Amino acid sequence: MHFTKMHGLGNDYLYVYGEVPENIEELSIRLSERHFGAGSDGMIYISPSRMADFKMRIFNADGSEAKMCGNGIRCVGKYVYDKGYTDKTYLEIETLSGIKTLQLHVICGKVKQVSVDMGKTECFEDMSVIVDGKQIALTPVSVGNPHAIIFVDNAEKEPITVIGPIIEHDKNFPEGVNVEFVQVLNENTLRMRVWERGSGVTMACGTGACASVSAAVKKGYVKMNEFVTVKLDGGDLKIKVNEDGSVIMNGPAEFVYEGDTIE
């Protein structure tokens, strides 16, 4: 099997063009392992679609399937354009959370940045969960996949490897949840760290950045209709929440290397 390792701000996946195999759970677990595998946050399969230009399916490092990945879909756009599967710079991608539209920004024949219309987010009423006897307030947000946004004073000092997995498996989230720890730096900038459902700590989460800005707009921390910089461990994303609730994400996508599995 031939694969291409790509990353969006350090959120790395192994990309394969073709149909998803029956042993995908075992395959994603084995190849994602950082020491004995290729090393990644999971695998993404790209294939033709009957309702869009291409279809993507996302599998986490624990073998579970995700509905959507913001960093991953930007890499899908770069993959299909740079490898010659399409010459279009405006694409529709089928995902488990609906069809998403991409605008590819091409320089010297290669995709450097991708803008994604992520669709509408849905912010729910704030709630609280108990972690080690302490009450933690959070804002649930859906971006096609579930997120729990926790606003903190200092994102660098938060014990995300302790709090993240507890909230991920909290009874309020029977299907699990991505957990974002968000610090408001100013009215145009957020600092975000993430515990991703099924993958643990990752360097970036595109849907998490969208969810974080949506929650920050709801609380009045940042402005609607303006791009907000979300500073992640792997770099920056630009996110804008429109009046109708739709969200635009802009960020880079990069190739790392090509590889082949040997059985």
C-alpha cells in the first residue's frame, strides 16, 4: 500500500487514494504508532464521490472513525491538486458531516493555502463536568463533530493530558468529545491546545479552532465577521464566523514524505 504523509500545522495523517480496506481499524492503529509504525494522528482515505468531487474518510490513531477533520481536509485539497487528480481550484469534498467546499490558493503550480467553508457550527448552553472533584465549565459546540470548549487563564499550564481524557469519556458525551483549552489573548487572537477524541494531544485541530472561535463569539470575546487568529502548537489558523453561523477556515497544508507498507 502506498501512502503519503501530510500535515496541517503538525496535525499529521497518512493519506491513501483508494477504497477503505476491511482491516482499517487494525491498519490505522499499527501505522499510526509513533515508534513502530509510520507515525501519525491517523489515516485519511480519498476516493471518487458520486455527490462531490472527492470523498474523504478519517480514521484516528485508535482505529475509530471521525466525521470531519479541518486540517485533514486542507491536505486532501493539496493532495488531489498537486498529484494531478484535478485541475480545479474550487472543490467539493464529501465527508461524514456533509459536503465541504474548498478554495485552493496555488503558487507556482502547488497548493500553499486552503480556505474551507466548514458549514454552520452549533453552540449549546454552557455546562459543567466534575474532574477529580473539581467543577469545570465548558461550552459544547458541534462542527459536524463534537467539541467541548474550556476557557482558561493560561493554556500553557493546563494539565490537558489529565483533564482531556476524562472529559472525552464523560457520560455527557456518549460518543466521546474533542476537548479544547482556550485562552483569550485579545479580541483578535486566541491560544488553543487540544485533546482530540481518539488521538490524544495533537499539534492542531481545525474543527476545534472553528469551535473555539464560535464559542468565543458567543461569549463576546472576539468579533463576528472578522478573521480571528487561533494560535495552535503547530502554528496559526485564521477563522471567521459569519452572521449566519457559517465558519471559514484558512490555513496551510504540507507534504512530509511518501511511503509503502511491506507485509
